[in-house]
Amino acid sequence: MLNQHTTSAFVLTCIDFRFHEKIVEELKKQGITSFDLKCDAGGVKYLVSDEKPAVRDWILENIRIAKDLHHIKMIVLINHYDCGAYGGSSAFDSEEVQISFQKNQLSAARTLLSSRFPDLEIKTFFAKPVGEKLELLVV
């Protein structure tokens, strides 16, 4: 594996340690077994916000590097339930409002990346705990 220089995907998710292992397990179930992993607080938060343009530029540069050097064919974006970068679950009036907000964030990120990298497939997921399991909802 260490001699391999290509991978199928670039995955952008949150830094939240609670989700990493389960996200990798769920991606493997979806057939995404090899990928470059980028973790930033809030997942796509600063990709779609004008709050920190340098962070957005850095994420875009990471994707470009993965595309040029590792020949990725897909970008996978994952935001999650109860994300502290967005204020956690308490920042939303309800679970439905939180999920709708995160879907909008992921949709905005998809739109941006589709315009920047039109030749790459983009998949978006919302990670939600269900008991001790993690469900990746396709967005």
C-alpha cells in the first residue's frame, strides 16, 4: 500500500474524533476503501463560508494536490450531527432543523466543488449516530 500513489477519493470530514472510526467503516461498506483524508473543524463549514477564506483556499489546494498527485476520481464530503464548530445540537431548534441546515451546507459545498472540479464525482453524507452505530445519510 505504501508504494501505491493513486487512490479513488478525497474525503473531507470534521476533526471530531468520535466519528472517525465509524466513518471509515461506513465508507468501506460503500466501496470507498482507499482515500486521502482531510479533517477540518466543521467539515465543509469553512469551505462554504466567507468567514475564513484562507482556510477555504487551503482545502481547495489540498483537493487539487490529491487530484494531481493521487489521481482521485471522487470527493466525499461528510458533516455530522452535534458538530461543535456549528455550536452543537443545542444551536438548532430541533433535530430536523439541524439536519436541514447541514444538508444545505453540504449542497453549497457540492456546488462550489462541482464548479472547481467538474471532472470529479462528488458525494455528500451526513453522519448521524443511531445508538452505538453511525448512519451515513446520503445528501
